[in-house]
Amino acid sequence: MIFGILKPYPSPLISGRGIDLDFALLAGCLALLGLGLVMITSASSEVAAVQSGNPLYHMYRHLVYVFLGLVACGATMMVPIATWQRMGFMMLLGAFGLLVLVLVPGIGREVNGSMRWIGFSFFNVQPSEIAKVFVVIYLAGYLVRRQTEVRESWMGFFKPFIVLLPMAGLLLMEPDFGATVVMMGAAAAMLFLGGVGLFRFSLMVVLAVVAVFVLVQAQPYRMARLITFTDPWSDQFGSGYQLTQALIAFGRGEWLGVGLGNSVQKQFYLPEAHTDFVFSVLAEELGVVGSLVTIALFVFVTVRALYIGLWAEKAKQFFAAYMAFGLAFLWIGQFLINIGVNVGLLPTKGLTLPFLSYGGSSLVICCACVGLLLRIEWESRTHLGSEEHEFSESDFAEEPSHGR
């Protein structure tokens, strides 16, 4: 019955060759998911034991998020990319709606002074994670519809910012400075790949740097973080405490680490050890070698995502290509910021590490993005699933396997 319903819509999970996935990307992401589960179990055990009486409390919750993420990955793989393209404007409105709702007292939930979550009975939803992906999908559609205008006129270049700037304003009201930077960075990269001239792109970069400087100056706590991160040891028991404890974790790890589960910093020395600073615990327990292997996995999956965008572009599926590029840049931005914060190259900022950090919304959205990328790769390779293609029984016939 279910197969009969889905048969008119072939997908990487239902095709003439059975399960027809980009196993390289899938294997890299699953490896990161597995590593994240192990590190969250280790990093959260002490905190969970005190807060809930069960050292595996956060591990059990994370397993639920992993399951939901895998369901989201499978679901997004079943939806044709053309459907996402048609829904782009509705998704943009949905993103605005979620970001407004989270600011409404009684609906939004405040944690550590930030209103970033919509609370339900057993879990929280972080609208900014959803909004970033919806913006990428909308902007990919805009770049396809207005390709000539974007490349040749100033108006085509400025129009996206009529949408992006109000959304950035809503994010800053939470406040979520990190998500704002990641979203605007991914949008800028997509515009550049969409054909914006170097002069206009350079002007955008200059304006962005000026905007960041003004935003940092506008809030005293942001300026304090900027000053502290340059010399955290000057106030190691005050504003520099979190960063100094993270650096101590890196120092203790040395080359091979102190061993899985043997971290000292996770024992209430390093705040947010299983969320924003899970990479520091990983470095302490697995050392430089484990850290470099983790970074290599991140580099692999992000480069693979960029290649998927390139393959879609070669197949003349431009919406899919821009979407793949945007999703890859979202991952790259979060990865660079989180790792930069952990090693002291950037001011302390609350931003999760994709696939590894504890956090349901981030993990589920990351898995959904994997599903989108797997769908894009499959459609660009088989030339199925586009609006112009009319399905027939031959689409489900056995075909000789070929890969990239």
C-alpha cells in the first residue's frame, strides 16, 4: 500500500536500483553522528548525574534526537527538489513567523538571558535553525528566477537584503549573533556564486564588516567578550573563565588524549561541556590526533556537499545547485565559528557544532539537510525528479549502476 502511494515519485530510497544513495556523504555524516553520541555521553555524564540522578540522561535524549533526525533525513529524501522550489516563499513566511513567535512572552523560552527556544512539554524547538535553512531555499529560488538581474543590476543585488535584514534583526533581538553571522555569510556566498560582480561583492563584505563592528560596539557584553578573548588569562575567573577552561582541556589532551571518559574539565570546570564546548572535551580525551580526524570528517562532508552542488550545476539543475552550496556554507560557518571559539581564535559565542553538539533542533535540521543533499545528488545523477521530467514505468526499471 505505502509503496503504491510512493511509486509515482521515485527517490533515492525507492528506485530501479533499490537504495541508490551517495554513500560517501552518508558514511561521513553517520560517522560524525556516532562520534557525537559518544562524546555527548562522555561530556554530559557528570552534569546529568547531578541534575537528574542518571549519568546517561542526556545520552538517552540525544538518541531520541538522532532517531528523529534520521526520520527527517528519510522524509526530505522523498520530496522532489522541484517541490521545495515551489514552496520557497511559503517557507520564508514560515521562517518569519517562527522568529516572531519566539519573541512572544509565554511562547518563547528564555535560557541564559536569550529568547531562542519555543518550549513544549518534553523538548524545545530553536526557530533560528529552521529559519537558516528556509532562507537558503528561498534565496536559491530567487537566484534562479532573477539570475540576469542579480548579475547585471544593483537592484537585483539589493533585493535579497530586503528579506535578509529584517530576519537578521529578529535574530539579533533574541539575541543570536552567531546564527545571524552564519545566515548572512551563507547568503553572501550564494550571491557570489550566483554571479554577483566582484565590486558589488567586495562592497557587501565591507558593509558587513562595518555592521559587525557597530553591533559589537552597541552591546557592552559583546565588547567585553571581544576584549576577553584576546587575553582570557587577564580575567581567568571572570569573563575569561569559559575560554581558559577550554584551553586547559586542549593542553591536557596533548597528542593522544587522556582517554575516552577521563576528562577532568567536564567535571563542572568547563560550562556547556556537552553543547557549545564539546570539541574541547573531545580534544582532551582524544588528543590532537582525534581532533584532526574529527576536523577531517567535517572537511570531507562539507567538500562533498559543495561537489554535489557542482554536479547539480553541471546537470543544469541550478536551484538544486544553489541550495546545495547554501547548505554547505551553513555547515562551514557553524563549524568554523564553533571550532574558532573552542581554540580561542574567536570571541565566545553560543553556536552548536553540527552533528556533534547536544541539541535537538540543530541535530534534526542537520540530518534533514543531509537528506536534501542526498536527494540533490540523486536527481542530478539520474535526471529524475525535475518539473520537466514526466515519470514512466521505465524510470523504475533496472539500470546499470554508475557512480562518481
